[in-house]
Amino acid sequence: MSTARKRTRTYDPAKIRTAVLAQFGNVRDAVRTLTPEQLAGPTRLGDWTVRELAAHLVMTLESVSRGLDQGEPAEPEFDAHGLLFASGAYADAIAEGVRRFAVDHPDLDALFAATEERLTARLATAPATRLLAVRAGAVPLGDFLVTRTVELVVHTDDLNAAVPGLGIPYDRQALAACTRLLADALAVRAPGASTEVRVPPYAVVQCVEGPRHTRGTPPNVVETDPLTWIRLATGREEWGTAVAQARVSASGERADLGALLPLMA
């Protein structure tokens, strides 16, 4: 495995599969309402358009079906955290592929429908332990699907930011899994027990080397809401800005996480 420390949190495969399909459905319902002008509009992802961002979400789900259609690797190379950390190395290749994919598939609603139907059918029989060969390496299906909640939730937020009033809802299970995986990834990146990071109602983790507290309120506490945490962890928001605007509460000498973020970009 490519993570520095194995976390003990487990995810219910059935709930994760339902969450992935539900959030993908939420995005599809919103994208079909967009005008050509809105689809051509900019996003906060460099020079990506709204159309390209929507196409990217299809590609992230197609990668599941494509992996299931290929032969099964012999051994896993990544778990969910390792895959998150490895994703940045492929950003340029992903961007190039997205642009071609968006041009080749102008009918987004038909594309979403076909992907949803195909994925639903493939997931109905595939066990969570089944290994997939993805761009970074071999990963269990269950872990890969948890990382898809990150892709879906993060890019749902990107779409909502790009199109004022779009208001794509967040499936609760998808939002919870995304929040927990990114919180646990922080604990993998900065192991320790001197700082407690709270993202109610979904996650509490301890991290950062230093004195370990044994009872009562820990001396170093960070608390924020799920979407702010997700934006911090993925580089959509700066730590100092979030603290200054009171979207993050940080107390204690080891509560400054600015040097550890983002976890992925």
C-alpha cells in the first residue's frame, strides 16, 4: 500500500455505491437545465468551462466501469488515501483528456444517462474487493468508489460556484464519505495526536506530532463545516482566509494547518 499509515475507518460498500449514483444523478439533473451560454462559461479550475467540468465528472464514473471491464490486477498498489495523494501527478493528462472528451460528446444528457445506466449495471454484481486497474495503479473497487465521492462532491461545489443559483444538492452519504476521507487523509499526512480536527457532523480526527492529551478538551482544536473543510483540503480556499473570515475556528499552538493544506489540488 502507498499510504504512510493505515487508518481503521471502514465504509459500507452498499451505502457508498448508492451515494455515488445519487450524487451523479443530482449533477445530471442540474446539468440538463444549463443553457449553451452557461455551459460555455468559466469555472474556478483554470481554463476549464462548465461543459468540460461536467464531462470530467462523467469520465470519473466511466473509469469505474472501464476498470471493471478490464482484467483484474494481481495485487493492490493503493488504498483510498494513497490514490488521493497520487492524483496530482496526472492533472495535465486529465485536463487534456477532458477537453477531447467534451468535444467528442456534445450531448451531455445522453452521455450522463448512458454512463449512469452502465455503472448501475456493473456495480450490481461487482464485489467491493474486486481490484481495478486505474491510471495510478491497482486499487480495490470499494476504495476507488470512496474516492469517487470526493470527485463528485468537490466538483459539485465547483459547478455551484461557476453557475450562480444552480444549487446542486449534496447527497448526505456522499458528503459524509468525502469529508471523512479527506479528514483521515490529513491524519495520514500528519500523524500524531496533539491536534483534534472536528468537522461536524461527519468527522473527528487527531493529527500532528506533539504532546498527546488523555482527557478533557485537547489543547489544540480545529473546527469547521464540511464544505469549508473540503475546499481547504482540495485547494479551493486558503487557510488564512478561512480563519480570518471565521469559517474555521483554530485554537492552540499546533492548530495552524496552513502548511499541511491542501492535501490534494
